[in-house]
Amino acid sequence: MTAKLLTGNSAAAWGARLAPVDYIPAFPITPQTEIIEDLAFWVDRGELDARLVTLESEHSMITAAAAAASSGVRAFTATSSQGLLYGMEMIYTVSGWRTPFVLVNVSRGLASPITLESDHNDIMAARDSGFLQIHCATCQEIADGVLIAYRLAEHPEVRVPAIVNLDGFYLSFTREPVDLPDASKAAAFVGEYDPENLQFKGNTPLSQAMAVLGGGPYSYFRYETHLAVERALSIYDEVIEEFAATFGRRYDKIDAYCMDDADYVFIMLGSFSTKARDAVDSLRAAGNKIGLLRPRLFRPLPAALLRQWLRGRRAVAVIDQNISMGMGGILHSELATALYGIDKAPLLASYIGGLGGRDISQQEFFAIADELNLAYQQGAAPPVRLLYTRNEMTEMRKLQAIAQAEHAEIRQAEGKS
Amino acid sequence: MSKQSPVHFHRMKDMPSTHLLGTGTPMCAGCGGLETLHTLYDILGEKTVFVNAAGCMTLLSVYPFTPFRGGWLYTSMGSAPAGAQGVRDALDILLQKKKLSAEEDVEVVVITGDGAAYGMGMSATSAAMDRNLDFIYLCYDNEGYGNTGQQYSAATPHAAITSTSKGSHGYPGYKKDLFAIWAAHNPAYVATVIAAEPLDLAKKIERLQSLSGPRMLISLAPCPTGWDYDPELSVEVGRLAVRTGVWPLKEYIDGEVRHTKIPKQRQPVEDYLRLQGRFRHLFEPQRDEAGIAEIQARVDAYWKRILEE
Amino acid sequence: MFRIRFHGRGGQGMKTASRILGSAFFRAGYEVQDAPRYGAERRGAPIFAYVRADRKVINERGIIDHPDLVVVADDTLVGMPAAGVTQGMDAHTLMLINSHESAEVWSQRLNTEASILILAAREDVADRASLPYIGSRCAAAAAALCGVISREILIAAINDELAHLSTDVIERNCQIAQTAFDQMSDQSGLVKQGGSLSAADYIPPEWIDMPFEKAEVSNLAIHAGATSVKVRTGLWRTMRPVIDYDRCSGCTWICSTYCPDGCIDVRADGYPEIDYDHCKGCLVCVAQCPPHAIESIPEQTAREQESGEQT
């Protein structure tokens, strides 16, 4: 038994250590900070032969990571929430540089209001950037996911940066048993960093990341980055085979649970999916043939595989821990796109919940399952449900009463005069 | 970066006569910033990586055309010094791991306009100095957001007409003292330069080549397009900026500021202002005595302080 | 629909020309689009602007592929492929060139089916970078050729567009515009409005399936040094610096250092040499040469002299 208890943040740091990485530009933000603290500790003690530099912002941090990758070293960085957004100009920019590195994002709800707790709106903002996205549900998956992300991002047919996403608090600060890969096996699996033809050195002319004139050349570079991200779909399968053969753990593009005979399906990303697993077990015990799908790989989106999994099912509940204002759940939209027009498409129902760390209770999963049953009987999906209970509203009203106390008094006074 | 043994610049005759920076760039005819850059490049040589921020010089390289013979990386308006950090760190890591020979090492040079240096990129620059990053920074200061049509920036001088200060008195603010701000970080080297004084420029480049750490250059960059004068006057305008005392040439090294060219008989500032359309309102339709006198008084006060020290 | 393209150099006022013509059409009751095309262009570099005008709503957008009228403010641009002056011209197109030379000479030179008219160039201009009033002249000539804009409307449009300038400058623009308008009035209506493309009979786009290419090939990088020399910025030049070697004292470090573009190199004999393929004609060297051995002459004159020497 080589497993030990590690937080999600620690598992992410271990992933970077085992790759191993050469360079870590860093910037603190809750709930990510422990990752860079762990790495800094190892660097200081000489346990990790890497250079860690604290930049003055995430914008600079991402610039430095990509610039270093463009200069021939393996870079790692991590952020969260507002930090990812502060660096967003560079997230979109550096994917076009075609230099691979890994960024761990510890998901946290976006302001406003400010919260430290988890949801997925931060990572969804990077959806269209050209970064690969691997979403984790356990601490084990985080350590392994970082290694897989390097291998995938650095593949000569991919060559774009990757984000490994984990949920704040639910994974970042939560210890779970993690079986750490053997260091030499991990290094052999990831391989040496190959800068290909992008490396600055004396007597080598190389200009990178410049402007183009006109939509023709612009489209070429944008299309090629898109095609490279798409390419990662098939490369992922090769990488994962090798990972499974080496380490005995298999991480399919989509994690499928109890799907063989499922009439009904939950679909969601990230660590809350393990709650859905429990719900599936209870529902099955109660006679409901339901299953669970959790895309690990979100960019590129395994759309064909989703169609394959969902064709012929009765109804699907997409549970989004994000909200696109004025539209709804982002994963729901993506599912609708993937399934549009196929035969035997299931009914698709949209649930939004788990925002800012709000729990999704087992009872809520059960109720969603009941709604799917009803939807199938009635032949129509229910309207979008924003998960919120009467009790939560009662508590909210108490807060509002305090917040608006004087306002109410003033209004009253005005009314009298 | 191992330091090269420098060439010695004593006379104008010592200036490089072969030019490394490729011709054919889309910089305006008469660009004072390009004039500084080509001299810098001639002296530093090809073993360099230029890390570029958004500004006029974004367009130095437009696929598939680059004037550089060594390295160049475009980043963003705010983060060129962070790009330099990544490149420098990567080079050091590769040197340390013996994956790069000392021969293959290169000097990392940031180039930004005043828009980035005085504004959006200031925290990235400050932090690069905090970290004692071994790099050279060239700010080509044309005193406004030139690439978008010369809107005023924090580098715009008092009274200049820009496309966002077109009123009868021009820009109401005052040019920020970037030299002092940079020097307050105590980096290895800070200097003001101008291409119209090539020998002073070359000597300063030579000096910074012998140093390590942050080596910062602010080059006033006369801009025919943004300052509204005939391109052939570019060097003349630059020279007058020095001779009138408007642009003091100085350097900061080891905690001391030294003026490298003290105009013996300072010409009146109006000799400089008069050549430029952006100050025409000080002379036409009527002469604005008070406006000119205010600019003169500020320059006089600066030099009085310097000469008394 | 009228589709009109103005070609000139950065600084010659082609945006103004397109706006004057746009305003004139608008005042004459037309739906209008006018726009300049910006790129990385600088003063002296070729640029263009365009105007569309129609009696009904204009849905077409972007650059004009098949112009009805092409107005060229600076004839040195015509033979320059990068300027794209003749792009999309055919027998339907009318081309108006501001030139000293005749329409016959241009027809022969361009070997085009388009009809060519000349807007007689004003004799007194040496440096074409500052062709005075050319924007108003071009707009006025174009207005006359379209045949649907009156003199009064043209003048009103000039007043609209130049309102920020002083009264005497506006007045001078109006005078010059009227002269150009009158010069062209016997050709009034010569511009034929083009139709729209037929959906029944068209040449299909040759779409390809975008091939995937590894980053080694498709990365955004240039693996070669100083490729910018392939860009002939010498085409921007309207005035040419010429070294008089009899007077040159060989202090090459002066001109060679001050040239912003690094276009002055030192020959084996120690004398400077200007790279005319790239010299943008800023004339800093002329201003800085200690023995005044560099003079500036109009680029057009220099080219005529060169072609004279060759024949």
C-alpha cells in the first residue's frame, strides 16, 4: 500500500513534481495557494530541481509560463477564479503560441458577489481559449491528470497548453488517499520536454507570436489551433492506454457509471459527480435505472462519444455548476449541440446548482431523477431549474432584513413626511 | 548572461556602419524610436531576444516578415517584462542543466512604448526590477499612444495637442518622471537617451552591457506623425530637446544620478516647441507668452536644481 | 449601386475624399457607405478608401471587389502591385488618374479594358506626400463623373466634412473642387452603376477541407532572419535623397547612423550608399549631411531620369 493522504492541492503539486517541471511562475490566490507553497518548499529543500518565481499578477504569471515554454523548458503554473480572469488576455493569447505547459485551476465562484467557494464559471470563461481542459473528480485523478495533461499537451500533434481543473475546498483542501506514481516511471511516461523548433538561442533566428495582416492568414492560424485541440481527442486515447498500462489506472475521456442499461442519466463535471454516484446507487436500489456520465476531457469535447452514450436513453439531467447569464447552463448548451438531430435523442433537462460552494443534496438528485421519469412519461423536458430551497430563501430573507433595515426606516420616514 | 567585452565609443566615427536590423519595417518615415532601436541592435548584436509589448513596434514583425536576425517574442501591452522573465529564467535553467552552452546564451531585451512603460506595463516593470531580472528595457517614448493615433498618455508633455487633447491649451497634465520612478527601484542602470545624440546613446549601451540586472533605457522618440513635423526634422527636433534642456540626458548607476550632457548655453524651449505642430497653438494665432513661459520656467527650475547640486 | 474606390498614400486625404463623396451622395438622397481601409499603413504608404451609394438600402459590406470607378490620387501607385489599384477592374470600370501623362499612355501601360480619364495633375507639386487639396479634387471629379450630384451639393458636402478647418482653407478647397467638377462635367454620368452577382450562374468558391498541420509547421513563428527586407518600403517614398559623390566627404557614420531605417550602408570605397528599395524618403540624411552633399528630388523625376538613362 503506497497510497497516502493528500489534499487536492498537494496532489496537483505532486503531479508537477513528478512530471517533473523546470519552471514555476506563481501567484497566490485562495484556494490555490497551497500548490505553490508545496512546490516552493520542495524547491527550497532541493527536492525539486526547478525554479519558482513569484510574479506580480496572473497576467504576468501566464506570460512568463508561456514565454519559458517558448524558450525550451517545461513550465507549470496554477491559479483560481479572479486570477484566471485577470490572466485571461494571456490565456487566449498564449494558446496561439503553440507552446505546451500545464496550468492547474482550482475552481472558485467569480465575483460578484465575492466568494471563496467553488463553482465552474471561472474555468468556463477559458472554454474557447484553445487550452485543453481536463476536469478532475478525486485527488488521485489530479496527480495523474497533471501527468496526462503534460503528455497530451506536449504531443507533437497537439502542442497547446492545458488546464487541469479541480474544485476549490471539495478537492483543494480535502485529503483523500492518493497512490503517487513512481517518480522514474512518471518521468519516463511524460518524457523529456521537446521545444521542437521553438527555442531562443544564439545564432538561431526565431521571431514568435507576431501580428498577421488580413483574415486569410489569421484564419489559418486559428483553424490550425482548433484542429490541434481536436486532434487531442484521438491522442488522448493513446496516452490513456499507456497510462493504464504503466500505472494501472484508466481515465476514459468520459467517466461512465452504471450506464450499460441506464434509461436515465445524470451528466456533470468535477467532484460533485461523486455525490451523483452515491445517488445513482440509492436510486438503483429503489428500482430506478439511472446512470452517470462525467466528461473528464471537456476541451476538446468528446461529442461523438457523448452521442454514443446517450442515444436511446429516455431522459438526461445536465447539472451545471455554472451559469451563463441570460442563457443558462453551459454544459447543457454543449450537450444540446452535441445531441441535436440524432435519432433516439433523449429528453434533455437543465439544472443549475452548486454555485459558490452550495451543496447539491442527495434528495435533490433523487428529485431530479423523479422529474426525469415524469418528463419521459409526459414526453417533454421540464423548464430549467435553478436549485434553491425554501429554507435557503428563508435564511436569505433574514440577511436581507439586516441589510435593508435602515433603507426600510428611511422609506418609512419619507412616507410619513 | 555572460557579459561581452564592449567596443569603445569615443567619437561619432566609432558608430557601427553596418546595420543588423532588417529594413522594410512598417514604422513611419523618420521614426525616432526606430533610430534608437537600430543603434541598440547594432551594438547588442544578434544574440538577443526582444520581448515586445503592444505599441507602434508591435508591427515590427508582421508574419512572415521580421527585421530581427536573432530572437523576438510578442507578448501583450501589460506583460512584456514578465515575458522577459520567462525567457531569461528558461535560458538560465537550460544553462544550469547544460542544455544550452554559454555560446548559445542570449541577452533579453524588452521594448515597449511609453503607453506600456508609463501606464499598463508599469507594475510588471516594477516587479521585474524588484526581482532583479537580468534584462535590458528600452522604452521608446513618443509621448502618447502613437499606434492608435497619438492620444495622450502619462508621458505626454504639458500643453501638447494630441487626438484626445485637442482643446486650445492642449494636454493639461505634466509628463510623468519615469526616470525617477525607475531609479527609485535601485536597478543596475537607468538612463535617458535619444537617437539624435548617437554617441551618448552608444556609450550608455556600452555601459549597460558591462552590467547585470535590470538595465533601463528611456529614449525620447521624436515622432513626425504624432508630433506633427516634417520627418526630415526628426534628428533636429531630438537635438533641440537636449539643447533646450527639455530632455536631460542622464544616467543612474550605483545610487547616483549623473547628467551626461549638460547644455552649456541652453536654447530657449520655444526653439524646440516651435518646430512641432502639437505646440503650434502656443505661437498661433497669437503668441501665448504665459504658456511658453510656464514650460520654460519648469525647465529652468530643473536645471537650476541640477546645477546647484 | 455606385461602387467607388479612392487610392492614394497615407497623408494624402483619401479618407476625406471618400467622406466628401459619401456626404454628397447622402445629401443627394442616396443610401451611403464610406470607409477608409486601415492596416499597418504609415504616411506615404499606399492606402485606399471606398464609397458605395444606392437608391435602396445597401447590404453589401467590406472592400469593393468590382469597382465602377477607381480614382487614383497619386499615379506613382498605379504600377505598384501592393497598392492594388487595378484590382477587380474590367471593361465596366472607369479609372480616373491624377497624372501629367495622357490617358493613351496609361491605357497602353496598363493594358486594361477599363476606360481611363486623366485629372490633369497640378504642375507645382514636388513632394506628393503633401499633394494639396487632392482629397477635395478627387471627390469633386468623382462626383461629376457619377452625374447625380450637383455642384451645390458637392460644396455643401465639402463644408460638412472640412468644418473643423479654417474658413480660408475650406474656401480654397471649394474653389479647387469646383474647378475639378467643371473639368469633368462634360463626362458627367460616365460611371455606370454595377449590378449584383447572379445566384443562378456563379463561380463557386474553391473551398478546401482544412488540412491539419503539426505545430512544427503551423506555429506562429518565423524561422529566418531579417525577412522584412522583402518588404519594399521604398515604394512609400515621394521624395528621393540623392548623394552627390563629388561633394560627399565620406563621413558615413553621420548619415548611416541617423537614417532611422538603417538604409544607408558604407560601400567598399568608404562612401555611403542609399538602399532605395527600402528608403522611405524621410530625408533625415538630407537635413543632417554636414557638407550638404545629399539633395532631395521628386521620386517621379528620379524615376523618369532612370528610365531615360536605361533607354
